[in-house]
Amino acid sequence: MAGGLDGLAKEVKKFRGAAPVHLWNPPYCGDLDIRIAADGTWFYMKTPIGRLPLVKLFSSVLKREDGRYFLVTPVEKIGIVVDDAPFAAVELRVEGEGRERRLSFGTQVEEWIEVGPDHALRFEKEAGTDGVKPYVHVRRDLWARVSRALLHDLADIGEVVPVEGIDWFGVYASGTFYPMVRADELEGLM
């Protein structure tokens, strides 16, 4: 890739907000030594990218295809490494209560996502610990890992609800119940 990080940044600056990367299918131009750590920190050549505007810019052209992550412009597609999820949910806003409660998550790139039909919550078992890893959908197969502190906040507003004859512990957001874990497995999980 010509120009490295600066060349890519120059190309990406042409777009405002999340670019329509789902419409672009440029040729693959190789990999760039960019890695997004599990906590949402972006690295270039093993050094953290300390400029938030640059990270925000790159996150706007992020695309996932066949389980791999790419930074995409209309003319090139560059592979990067993502340890877990490309975004980290680091803030939570809770409005209301019960079934119609509204939950919004703020990411490390200062993007806010309100949980709902286009932005679901999902909870996965954490390998090796039997803990729970929460995620919120950001856009087009891109997810944000919800921080452990926010998982505790979600647990504080959680409740047990029967789903298809099984009691689940989870949270309601915008009229939808998002199950975290079976109620009988809850003890000691969080």
C-alpha cells in the first residue's frame, strides 16, 4: 500500500461518518500492520495510535468479510487484525425502566448506539472462565465488546424471564428481552 498510514488517512478523509463500505469491492492490496486489541485500542506497527481523530477516521471505513477485517476505500482494501471486536463499548446510558427501557452504548470512538432492532445485544460464554462476554451490534457485522464494568451495570438491571419454557436472566431494551445466561447458571458468573 502506497503511503502507509498517512496515505490511507488521506484517502479516508474524503468521507464523513461511516462510509458506505458495503457498496465497495476494491482489489485487495495486502495487509497493513494495524491491530485492534480486545480493549478497543488501535495499534500501528505495535505502537498505540494516540490520535483519536485518526482512529475515528479509520473506524469509519472498517469492513468485515468472511471473518476478516479490512480498511476499505473505493480503490483499495487493506487487511488488519482484530483481537476480539473492533469496537469497545465504554459508556452506558439507561433511560426508563422495565420492558421499554432504552439502553445506549458509547464506543471508544465516541459513537453512540441505541439497542434495538438494528443494534442487538448478544452474550457469549467466555472460554475458560464460564463468564459472560457481552456485545452490541454497531453496523454491518461489526460489533462492540461491552466492558466488564458495563456488564455489571447490565446485571444490576437484569431480571429473570421465561423464554420457551426456560428461565433466563437478561435485560429488556426497547421492548425486546436479551438473555444473558440461563437463570440456573447465574450463581457466581459475574
